[in-house]
Amino acid sequence: MAKPFHFQQFVVCQSREVFKVGTDGVLLGVLCSCKNAQRILEVGTGTGLISLMLAQRNPDAVILALDIDENAVHLAQKNFENAAFKDRLSVQHEDYKTFSTKEKFDVIVSNPPYFEETPDSQKNILARQQIELNFEELITRSSLHLSPKGVFSVIIPFASEAYFIEVCHSRELYLQRRIKIRGIREGVVKRLVLEFSFEPKAIVEEEIILERAPRVYSRQYLELTQEFHVFKNQ
């Protein structure tokens, strides 16, 4: 087992077979619009991090997490069982492409896999996940399970934006919120948090700067994650 990751209200046990806690997951966990949601679905939960964060942020939400990887399901289940809000969290071993339910979800959230430079073991995990679920399949299935006024929330590479939005529009999902993520103020945008709904509306534009100096978090990021991370003084 890899070293556990400690947050203020829960601990995320990790494994070499499951993609580890990373900044992308934390960002989506704090930025996802979940305030009034009663039913939340997380697709590709991994360690269960995002579901745990949403459960902490919204005490009224019941959250179902899915993963096609059996190792991830066991790990997420362990992390859910050790959390104070375990009664509102559940995880299922499911292929999202064949997942079936009559229930509609107020929020569908996903940190989908994509290729980039990562350690070899993590590359293998990403490769397996991408083969199992690509962007188009994720969007298509989410359009079926989202409630009429629901929100579909993802974090993706900046380079994938145009394609992702185009496919969402073809499924009548319209961009309503766009958050640019920069490593440093002068740096290029590498990630985007995008949120979609069935109702066309004015797009809310935001920007997050992660660091004010190398390995020194920005005040913006510290404030954003202050209810979760256990930070040393910076």
C-alpha cells in the first residue's frame, strides 16, 4: 500500500494499483457545483477522493461512486467506511457504458483519464481507464443520467476543450461555467474545470492560480482548499 493522504476530516488510503490523490481531483472536489444537490454520481472514483470531498461540502447529498476497476472499488469502499459521512456514500463495481438506473442525478462529476507524462505504473492505470471509457462515451452516458436541471462537472486538459464542448453540445449539454487552471500567474492554462447543463445560459468565467512561487501555494489555492488540506504555514 502507498502512504495514506490525510485531509482535515478524512483519510484517503492509497494503493499502487489505483491512481493516487492529485491536484486535479482536489480542484474538482472543491470547485464542483454541488450546493443544492440531493443525488450525486461520480464516474471513475478511484480512491473515492472527490466523493468524500463532496460529502463533506454538502451534508444533504447522497453520493454513488462508480469504477470499473475492482481494486479501486475496494479501496474507495475502505475510504468511505472510515469517513464520518459514510452513511451517505456508496460505491459500485460498474462499467459506466452499461450502467443502468431509473434514478436521475443532480450532479454527475468525473475526473476522466487522459494521457500525459506520469510514472510508469500510473501510465498503465491511465491507459486501462482510457480504453474502457473515452470522452464521448462519458458525455453520452452522462446526458442520459443527468436530471433536467442537473450539472455535469469535469476537469480536463486545456487541449481537449473544443472537442469536449462540441460533443456535449451534440448531446444538448451547454457550457455554463469555465474555470482556467494555471500553475503560476504567467504560465499557460493546462487544465479546465467545465460545467454543463441542459439549460443554455451565460457562461461564468473564472481562473485559479495554483502557486505564487515554485512549490509555494498561492493564497487563492490555500483559501479554496482551507477546509480540506492540512497545510503547514506558507
